[in-house]
Amino acid sequence: MARREKWPVAVLCLCGLCPIVQSSQASPGSSFGEDEPKPLLSRVDIALIGDVEQDPLLFERIRSLFPAQTALIRRDVDRIDQRAVLLPERADTVYIWIRVTERTNARVYLALSEEGGRARYLFREIRLDAGLDEVGGETLAEVAHSSAQALWLRELQTPRQTLVAALEREEELPRGAPLRGDAAATAPVTVTSPDSLHPPAARRADARASPLRLALGASDTAHTSGAEGWLHEPGAFLAFEYRALLSLRAAVRYLVPAEFDLPPARVGLSGVSGELRAGWLSGDAKRMRVRLEAGLGVLWGRAQASIVVDQPKARALDAQDFERVYALAAATFEWPLGPAWLAAGADLRVPVRTTSYEVAGQSGASLSPALSPGGSLEVGIGFDPVVR
């Protein structure tokens, strides 16, 4: 009699357990429990596109955030292939495309293939307030790492239609323009916040980073100066750059002695000059950039005349000193060579006053020109003035 009572109880227990087990198997979890080991991401494929040259260590920053068991592969591409994004190849790989545009805007596309030909995607757009500097590079690396983990562990994903809309806008929008419409509303946006993204040690290191860059170098300039001919001025300069956008430069030059004819005399010129320029820079010092400058200069010179016509020997006349103040405008191209660079430029000097040369007893005079176009070559080296 006791055995017959146990059978109904066992049957009822099994009947009650069956729906629970079936329910657990029918709904695949989008995240893993605290006690369950999370599957390791074995392979990450990264493509860096656009202005990533601002941070040559970006790939290494991303690599350092993944465990040693995760293989990171970098692909060299010059554009984002929509088909490659929408149809990722390997199921064991998270594919990442990072595009940096206009210094302060970055887009991160992620894709992961699944069984049955399906795929999951994630899209992020990040604003980098100070560009891809050290803080911006760390921020972008952490976004790439956290996004890859979230996509791999099914914690976060972007609908396919949203990703397609973002890809369609990739070539249509101006560089650096934010997304609009549904894509912007559903795409997660990360705002640069160094205090929240970096540990205290990293924040202290970032605080020591200086927005100023000091540069030293040598230059060689030549200007046409009317009857005076070409004036050749080698010299040295000291420059300060602020956030790779603005520059202030001071230069000192030596006027190589030159001569020109002023019948019946010959005039020799010598002297020194100094300049102060303020300028705008098109980019950081790690890639070719354009520098536009305007400023003021002064030439302290000495003119020494000697009579050479119809005389067995030249007879020197009294020397005269002059001071020539001028305004200038210049455009220069810089080519980086590690921390150093080579540059070539063109500039125009506009003297505030002209210099007049007259020979006693002779009619007419010779004037220095109102405009003095010329060019320059320079070599320089830059470094951070802050000791870290």
C-alpha cells in the first residue's frame, strides 16, 4: 500500500520538472551566469582606416587589452567594404573596422558570423574631443575591446538595418559629420571621459602630457630684392606648437655678403635679420602637413660702396647702416622623419619702407623693391618639453 502511494508522487514530480527543463532549453541566454565560465574570444581581425596615423600605437593599445590567448590580426585596407561587414567569414572571429575622420570623429563597426549563415553586428560612433592623442587612443582602444567582448558574449548588438543605414551614410556624409536619423538614435555613442576610462595611474600620466611641443632647427632662405639681386640668409629658429594646430616661431639669420652695381660704384651688403611668425598647422607632426604663417621681421644691414669705374683701384666710400622692417606671409610643406622633419616653403616679404641708394653727382637713384618673394628649406626636430 505504501509503494502505490509513492508512484503518483514521483509521477507528479517528474511532470512538474519537465516544463522547467524544456523552458530552459528553448530560450538561449543572451548572457552568462556569474558561476558559468565565459567562452574565450579566440580571434580578432582589425582594420584601421582613415586618420589613424595620428596614433601609430593604436593597434598595440587594443592588443594589450585582450588576453594572450586571443589572436589579434591587423588587415591593411583603404576603405570599408560593405559586403565584408555584412558577410563576415569565420565564426570564431570578431571582425572590427575602425575609421577615424577629421581628427575628432571615429566609427567602429563589428561583425560576427554564426551558424546557418546568420551574423550579428555592433556599431559605435565616438567623439574624441582632443583628437586621437594619447587619451583619445586609449579611449578608442577600450571601446574596440569592450565592444568585441559584448558582441562575442551576446551582451549587445546592433540591428542589421541600422548597420546598413550607417554603411550607406559612410560615403555620403562629409568627413567627421555625425550620423542622423534612426542610425544615430539606436547606435551607442561613447563620449570621451578620461576620468572614467583610465585608472588613477593612467590619469596621472595623462596629466603630465603637455599640449605644447618645442622645436629647434636650421633654415636657409633666399629672396629676390630688385637691383640688390638675390639675398641669401641661413639661420636657426625656435618654435612652439600648441596641440599641433598653432605655432609661434622666432628666427635669427645671417645675411651672406652680396654685391650689386650702382655705376660708377659697387655696393656691398651685409647684416643680420630676425623674424617672429605665428602660424596654423594642418595636422600632427607624424604625417605630412601644411604650415601657413604671417609675421614681422627686421633686417639690420650695412651698405659699403666703392668707386670702381675709370679708377686703377677701387676707392671705398663711407659705409652706411640701414634698418629694413617688413611684414611677411609664408606657406610651407613639412615631411616627417621620426621626431624630425624636412620642409620647403615659399614666402613673400613686404618692406614697410624702401631703401634708396644714390651716388653723389649722378642723376637718379636705385630703390629696394616693394615686394621680395622667395623660398626656404629647413630641417628641424621636435620634442615634448615636459619631463615625464
